[in-house]
Amino acid sequence: MKEDAGLLTTNRKALTTNLDERRYGTFAEIGAGQEVSRLFFQAGGAAGTIAKSMSAYDMTFSDEIYGKAPRYVSRERLVTMLDHEYGLLHERLSAQRGVSTTFFAFADTVAAKSYRGNNECHGWMGITFQPEPGAPPSSIIIHVRMWDKDHLLQQQALGVVGVNLVYGAFNYLEQPDRLISSLTDNLGNDRIEVDMLKFEGPAFAQIDNRLMSLHLVQFGLTNAVMFGPDQEVLQPSEILRRKAILVERGSFRPVTHVNVDMLNCACAQFMQEPAVKGKEMVVLMEITMNNLLASGDIDGEDFLSRVDLLGNIGLTVLISNYPEYYRLTSYFRRYTDEMIGVAMGINNLLEVFNEKYYESLQGGILEAFGRLFRNSVKLFIYPMRRSAYDSYQTPDQPDELPPSVGVSHAFAKDVLVNARNLQVAPKLHNLYAHLMENHYIECISGYNAEFLDIFSRDVLQRIRAGDASWETMVPDPVAAAIKTNGLFGYKA
């Protein structure tokens, strides 16, 4: 639970809302009981706030009120509920009290732990409201996942989040980051995860939902958020469920020909895997919070420019706080049992074999690799020139490439380092050989050798220095966007 001397209790938030004569609205809840409205009723003074409270729990009743839905715990159902209830409220009451009242409709549709206990415990929750009397409505929508093992605790947590959302919409309208961080007040992030959030309407015209979603990761409300090529905020389970997944991690500052070539080649090989053929798949570019925090604080403009550039070439972006790859693949396993492919360069593979990242695990690197490679996971490794490889050598690695390369040291700078001739620490040789022999690690083939000398950091330096040669190092849509929007220090 958060520790804040100024933190209002859930009851106080509900009571404060009830005593505000301007607020008047409807609560409509499907599944998990009427937990949010119950807290407002218990706080006292609810007659001044609640015009109607209802639960269309039976599917037939729900369909009769809101229309048929392919899924009842979905964003589509929530939006339909909000639109219907707010429209009805405004239609019936605006004439008699619209001048002094800010109307709102709160709704949620939730699947808590079932009697058998084998279902996904999650839900959609939102509020449509007027910031001022007579103003057009705006909305806040969130998706939550409940981690309590007991259904009564899940219902309790859901009620607290709902009160926080209603209170935040009315009191933190000008402070969206505070609204986001307050969603788990009096609860803590270990019981509820908020993995998707969207602000809509005139009250939030200046808000970029991708930046707001990044706050979810920053504040620990979730471990990953996702954005589509069209700048849409996506709900991860909707995109990843039961699909094969190929992911490439990077800083993408900016995205270059190497990044795209690596992904395309890995994708071609991934699609030929027997476990992937005929299956739906999703391709992701992933940026870790470590990359975003490389300069200390997150620069919102820099973050959005990276996401925009990846979107410009049709790619879906995942932002996560998983520095270790085994945690990333474990996250994907929430949603799918299909094969997972990870595309990476030699430098990233060396980091995977760096034992310092696994000191907190009781089983060290063996435990980490057990988690990483279980359940059909494969790494696709993009090659690197020897000259670049040297800069990634660690103290316990040899200065020279292995004898199997078959060239003299004088020409070693022109040699390509790939997954087959890479040298890891001597004590990890057998482990590495095991992974290679069992095809957990595979060399990427069909790459464009002309791109091997391109590095994002070099491109960034050339952009800032006004060296036009950078334009040949990135895809055309990326170059056009950088020039048009003046990204990464570009000056015409």
C-alpha cells in the first residue's frame, strides 16, 4: 500500500464525491458484484450523487439493454454501456438540472475469479463525464487485471480502483499523471494491474495517450504497454492472445536499415518454423525503460518520436520495464502458448550471457535460461563485423575470434561474428554449445551485408552534425519524418 501522509482513504474519496452537489450520475456494472457503487452507498450521502445503479448480469438482459456483443468483458461492451447510460441520463435530466450539474456515467464489465478458478481475472472500467455543467462529455477508459487469489479480495480491489477513477476524473483533471498514479491508492500495485488507459474527448484534447500509457509503466501500474502503427493505444491481451510472437529489442533512436533488415530476416525464418506455420503471428519492436532512461529522465518528445518513426513503417511497439529477456518472454506467456522468437544482434546476445544480470536469482544464469528457453523460444542472431564486436568484449572473453573463423588476425577486422563463431566466457562454453546444438539459438541468414556498418548512435551523431549521409542509413519514411518534424536535433 502506498504511504502518503496526504492520501485520502477510499471512503473519504467516495464521501467527498457524494457531497459535491455538482456531480450526478449512473453506475452500471456487469460481473464481480456492484462493488464501486456499493462503496459510494456505504460512504453516505449517495442520494446526492447516484441517479441510478444497476447490474445487467444476465446476458439476455444485458443484450436487451446494450445490444448483442461477441464478448461481454471487452472494450466494445464497456463503450456501449457508457454511451447508453450517459445518453439516457442526459436525455432525462438535462432540462431540469443541466445548468448546475455535471453528469457522469460510470461502467465496468469484469470477470473475477470463477467458482472453478481457471478463468482470466480482468475487466474494463470507465467513466464518461462533463468537466463543467453544459460541457460536452469526455471519457477515461482503463483495463485492469486482478492478482488476488480470492474472489472477494478481487471484488474489493475492483471497488477501490473504481472509486479512485471517479475521484480522479473530478479532481485531477488538470493533472493526468497524478490521476494515473492515484488509480491504486489504498491498494498497491501488487493486487491490481492497469495495463491500458485511454483519455478521450474535449477535456483531454492536448493529451497524447501514448505518453499517458508510458506513465503506467513508470509508476509501476503495469510492466508493459503497446501502441499500434496508427498511434492507437492497444490492450496487450487483445493483440497477443494465442498468437506466435516475434520481437526485436532496441533503442531505435532512430530506427535504421539494420533494425528493419534484422526483423525482416528473422521474420522470414520464424515463419518457416514448423510450430509457426499456419498460425497467427504478431511482430513487435520493443523498447525497455532502461533505454528510455539512458539519459536520466524520460524525455516525452524523444519517446514519442521513436514510437512515431516505428509506426511510420508499419510496426507495433511494446514499451516494457523488463531488462532481462527471460522476463519479457515470461510476460508473453501470459497470453500465448505458441512459439516466441527473439531477434537480436551479437551485442545483445553477449549481454544475455552476462551473469551479472542474474545475481538475484538463486539458480543464477541456469535458472534464467530455464525460464527464457522453456516452451518453444528461439533466439535469431544478426551478425556483426569484427571491428564492432571488439567494442563489446568483456574482460573474461578472449581477445581473438575462435580458430574456426579460419583467417589471420591481420584480416580479422573484416570477419563477421555470428552465433556460430561467437566466444562467450570459458565456463559458459558448454552451455552455449548445448543451446546451439538444440537450435535454441540460430544464425540469421539472407541479411544485407551493406547494412552491417550502420549503428543508431552513428546516425544520431550525423543528424546532429548536419551530415546528410545519415539519410542513406534509415528507411525513406523515417528520413522524411525526421526532416519534417525536426527530430533528434535535425536542422534543415
